[in-house]
Amino acid sequence: MTQQIGLGTGATAGTGGVRVDIVLFGATGYTGALTAEYLARAMMRERFRWAIAGRDLQKLERLKKRLCAINPAVRHELGILVADT
């Protein structure tokens, strides 16, 4: 699930029409990556759909790969949103 979005788009943008519970903007920064890792671990306890968002698709894809190593369920439950500014 990858899509480029602009400001003002809805909660389903970039997720194949599937609503997400959380969109983590700035996911590839230091604090965002720590938060993403926390959410990947939290998926072991609770079920939710979420997406990571940022401006650099390659960084977002690398982050998703790291998160899949923490929790393989991330592969199917995590969307990627590429924001334009």
C-alpha cells in the first residue's frame, strides 16, 4: 500500500481504501522511527491498522522492512503514505 497524498486528503488515502487507526507522519525521523518500533511491538498485543508517512518513499520502505523484522504482521497491516508539500 503506497500512495502519494497532499494536504487535506482523507483517512483512507494511500491505504487502498482501507481505513487506518493511526497515521504516523515523520516516521523516518529519530522520534518517528522510535514510535514506529513501539507500534510494531504493540501489534503483538492489540490489532490495529496503521500507516507510516513521510516525504521519502525509499526511507519509508526501509523503515517498513525494519519493522517487519520486529513483527512480521506489520507486512500486511502497515500502509505507506508519501506526502507532498
